[in-house]
Amino acid sequence: MKVEARFLLGLGLFFGLIGLVYWLWSGEDAGGVMLGAAMLLGFLPGSYYLYWSRRMDPRPEDDPAATPASGAGVVGAFPGSSIWPFTLGMGAFVTVLALVFGIWLLLPGLSLVAWALLGGVAESRRGGHV
Amino acid sequence: MVDVLERPALRAEPPPEAHGPTGLLKWLTTTDHKVIGLSYTVTAVIMMVIGGAFAEIIRAQLASPNGTLVSLAQFNELFTMHGSVMIYLFAGPFAFGALANIIVPIQIGAPDMAFPRLNALSYWLYLTGSITMLSGFFTAGGAASFGWVGYAPLSNSLNTPGAGADLWIGGLLLTGFSAIFTGVNLVATIFYLRAPGMTMFRMPIFTWNLLVTAILILLAFPVLTAGLIMLYADRHFGTHIFSVAGGGVPVLWQHIFWFWGHPEVYILALPFFGMVTEIIAVFSRKPVFGYKGMVFATISIAALSLGVWAHHMFTTGVVLLPFFSMMSLLIAVPTGIKIFNWIGTMWRGEVWFSAAMLMALGFLVTFLIGGLSGVYLASPPLDFFTHDTYFVVAHFHSVVMALVMAGMAGLYYWGPKFTGYLLNETIGKVQFWFLFVGTQVFTLPLYLVGLRGMPRRVAIYPHDPQWKFLNDLSSVGAVLIGISTLVFVANLVYSWKRYPAGPNPWDGQTLEWFTTSPPPHHNFYRLPPIRSERPTWDYNHPEHRTVPHGPRNGDGA
């Protein structure tokens, strides 16, 4: 976790520094704002990782001497086949087409999106199925 | 069904294969990163063929000064969609959606991506975004025709009315979200699903590069998405964000676009740098020379790439030239370190000139040409002279054709891992020579015609004998590249299930070569101890174990 934290905080610090130099030197706002936002993307998750890296034991993947047995146990729950990503993708597709061909397409588009979101959440709750 | 996975131990019994749908339903419902990655690969290669076909028409038109193959309006559509398809629909998704999706989880010993359903959604957004963008050709006004950069005010509703431009925006919104979701997935996978002992500084360089790429995606793509929403609002909702008439600022679009657009260059390039690093090490029978130097060079390139966007805007007259010139020139330093390390990896190695290795070496030479011409362009006085000429076109085509060679190297190298079958090596080498020679014959005359002042994005040009000769030569190169693509397709057909690969055909070094080809559901039956950045090599060659980087980085085995 420590390397991950340092990586993100380092990037945030760099963007903050060049953002400040750029903004003071050029006086141009758009670039200054975008570099400021980039700094936050480094600092926000970086601070989170730093906070937790100081409060937890090193994970097997952070331990150079770990063996495959050190990580024994549950890795995580991985969903199997699911139709909902496809449904959600089609919903997003039809919704975007509404931007071009008419607002009426929002109805089927957003309906598909809502159906897919509900279906996906329900699938997660009951353990999932196709 | 949900699989609750336990870690595979060394020499554990193979788990039962997963049951699930087959055929078309499998493709529609899969959340397996390998199947999704294969879908990405096939779709991206189809996009490369479509974008390449547009390029062949463009070069055929430019083979004579007053070409009549296409109309001026059609030419505008063709160069716009050639650039858009190649950048948005081929190079990026091939780099971070196709091979990364398949290889990164296996390289770090993970059973899948961290969010498998989000991964599937990324693919469907990419596919539908591609269809959306290309469908502009079937509308009354034709496809988008304002260049792949969509500069304001050319892209407003007055100058480019019609559905084609809106479909371009819609397609980019979909593929943009697809990229953002893939970025989230890659970061979470690499941070949370590494195998025991796979510390950050034991990750293969390809995985490191994909981590940095994913961070760049998260930094850059939301900016593009925001810009596209503003552009759509200007076109349809009467806002004047990019229009002077209503108090807006057209050049703001360029700031937003290139704040995404220059990091995008490295979003495209870094995964291919990673592929080449792996391939050069394996086919030189050596560890990567300067492993940590490579990692820090990648991070430096990515960090600097966010501060160079306005080197595309030198001629606007409203950007801070010294800042952007200095930052752009600085990128040459970590890139030079990489090239030095690639050569260092080959130095005194047992180099095996396989098709993959030849492609990687072709990348090295071609990227060097493209990279060095980029250093020229980072200098404002030279850029003022060459901006919007074919010199710039030649520069970035050297770079992207180098990436195509690296991608081909990746397909020859990793294809056997995810298909289980090797491609024919002899046909691969024939393809390489067509591609390599074709690329140089295509790009080098464009540098010269650019220096002689030929502007880009023109369908006809004055009948100057020098311009005509150089354009003809470039068109011959484009034909050679087209032939190389046909040779590749022929190789796919000829080699179809002909040469079984086995788990480790190249005597590979990293974890993906430890499992079967193709890997089983959730990738591993067993894992080796991970004591260096090349665990498979250490396991297969106990007499040549990699020396760890220091006392804290291994058990000294």
C-alpha cells in the first residue's frame, strides 16, 4: 500500500507544482484549473492509501518473502456470466442516439439503462445468474 | 453465478471448469477478462482495417495533384474519420482494452479484472461508440468532416451542420466512458489483486506501463468528455462557450482538447512501450536492463505529458511558449532512457530474431525517427515553420506506425497465450518486411514534402514535380503497408489451429507463461513462488535465478 500511496501523492505533488508555476507565469485559467484538478486526482486517492497503509498489516502482495500459501483464503467474489452489462451498454447506446435523432429515443434508452441497473443490483444481491 | 475464489497454491489440483452459456450467448454475457479482451482485439483489428482502407483512398487521391477519386467534401470526411477511427477506435482500445485486458491480470496472478461486469460494460460502450461514429457515413450530410480534433468554430452547427458531427460527438462520449471504466478497472486490479509476493517493484514492465496509462486515462478522458458536452451544448442548446459572437473563446476548445489529446498520445504509446520491453527481454534471454529506471522513466513521461498540451497550439499566439517548449523537450530525457535500456537489454543477449522480435526492433527504429522529429517540433521557431504541413503528419505517422509494429509484435508474442496456437513465423517475417519498408517509404517522403511547404488536409495541390514525386513515393509506401495487412490476415487464416503453442513457447519470464495456453477459467491452477520480476524464469531455470534488487526485495534465493 505504501508504494501505491507514494506513487499517487508524488504525481499529485508534481501536478500541483507545475500547475502553480504555469498559472502564475501564464495567467491562463483553463490550464491552471485542469492541472489543479489533476493534482486532486493524485492527492485524494493517494491520501486514502497513505491513511490505510499506516493502519493495516502489510498484505501478502506487499511482502517480498510471501509464498503462494501466505495468500491462502478468499480472494474475492467474481460474478459469472451476466446479461446486464450488455443491456446497460445498449441503453447507453440508444440514449446517445437520442442526442442525434430525437428526444423520443430517451424513453427506450433510459428505460433500458434503469432496467439494467436494477437487474445488475438484484443479481449481485441474490448471488447472480444469467 | 458468482465464484468465490480461493488462492491457487503450488501444485493444487485443477479446479472444475466453470459452466456457463455457450455460443452467441456466451459472447453477450461473458465477464471473463480473456473473452472480453479477445472481443476488444477482434473489434480493434477490424477498426484498423477500416481506418487503413480510408488511408489507402486518401493516398490514392493524393497520388496525382488533381486527383478526382473523391470529391473535396468526401476527402474532408475521409481524413477526419481516418484519424478518428485510428486514434479513438483502434490504437487506444487495442492498447488498453485488448492486450491489457487479457494479459495484465495473468501477469500479476489475478483471477480476473477487479470489476468483471464493469469490464464487460466497457466493451459494449466501445463497440456501440464505434458503430455510432462510423454510422455518420450513412446520414444525408455524411460523416464528421472537421478533422479528428474537431476545432471550434469549424465544428459548430453553422459550419458543420448535420447528424454526422453529432454522431462523432456521441461515439466519442461512449468510447470515452468505456476508456474511463477500463482505467478504473486496471488501477483497482493492479492495486488489489496481485499474487502473494508480487510487490509493486516485481510487476512486469507491461503491467507497470498499464497502471500509469490507466492513471493518465483517469486524468485526461473526463476533460474530453466535458469538452464534448460543451461542444454539443454550443451546437444545439444555444450556448456560446466556444463562439466569439456570444462572448465565448474558441481557443478554449483547443486547451480542453489537447489537455486530453497530448496525454492520449502517451495513453496510446505507453502500453506498446511495455509490450516491446517484455518482448526484447524474452527474445534476448535476459532480464530487463535497468528495471527501476524503466519504471521511473514511464512515470516521468506520464507526469510530463500533462504539462505539454499547448505545444499543439504554438501558432495560436496565445500560449506560454517557453513553458510548453521546455516541458516538451524534457520528455526526450525519459524516452531516451527507455531506448538506452532496450538496447542495454539486447546487449550481449542471445537475440532470437522471431517475427515478434523483428516487429519490436522495427518499432525501435521507427519510433526513434518519429520521436526525434518530435523534438524538432517542440521548438517554437521550427514549429512555426512546419505547423500544419506534412512534416507534422510524417512525425506522428512515424510514431503511430511504430506503435502498429509494436502491436503486431504483441499479437505474435501473446497471441499463442490466449488462442493456444502460434502464428506462422515465416509469414510473420514477410509481413514485417512489408510493414517496415512500407512505413519508411510512406513517411520519409512526407517529411520532405512538408519541409517544402505542402499543407496537410488538402485534396488537391499545385503541380510541382517534387511534390508529385514525393507524394507518389508515399502512396507506394501506403500500398506496401496495405499488403502487409493482407499478409497478416493470410497468416491468421493459414495458421488457424495449425501450430499448438503449449504453455511457454518462447521460454517467457513472467507469470502469464506459467499457466496453460489458453489459461483456464480464472487463469491459474497453481502459482510459483514470486521472488523477482521474472517468476516463471526463476521456476524453470533455478540455475539462472534473477538476482533480487536488494536485501529487502527478496529472500536471496
